[in-house]
Amino acid sequence: MTPRRLSLALAATVLASWTCPAAALDRAGAIAAARHQVARKCTEITPCTFTAKAEGGKWYVRVQFTRRKSLQEEPYAYPGGHAMFIVNHNGKVVGRIEGN
């Protein structure tokens, strides 16, 4: 292999292996990390909704908790019934903010 081809192959390998931190974890992965943290609170009786937003190389996942007394009632959100999870590009929760 000529030195020029070797250097081009090396450059292509380096560029192919480099990923942007925001792209390392997708929305579904960030929600899965938050879902794992609230598994006890988010059940069939009290389902949760999840929204995720990427910002600054991290994911911010908002979890809305609900209440209801039986499966026949519609679940409803309540004041202060939410949490925000900050998830890094590796899928690790690095911060949590509880609702008031």
C-alpha cells in the first residue's frame, strides 16, 4: 500500500469512528434511561408520559406522573407531578429535578 493510500485509509477510519456526543444517544435511549428511574411510579394504574429534548450534548427528559383510583378512571396529571431527568450521551442519568 502506498503512503498516500495508507494515510487516506487512516483518515477515513478516524472520521468513520468519530461520532457527535448528541448523536451517541437517541431520543428512545434517553427516555429508556428515565423510564428505568421511575419504574415504580409509572405503572398500569398510574401511567406516565415522557418527552425528551436534546440540548448542549445532553438529553432532558420530562416525566409527567398521573393519578387515578381504578383502571376505569382516566389518569390525570396533577400539580407538581413531574420530574426532569438529565441524561448524558452514554445513557447515564446525571441529574434529576423534582416538580413542586
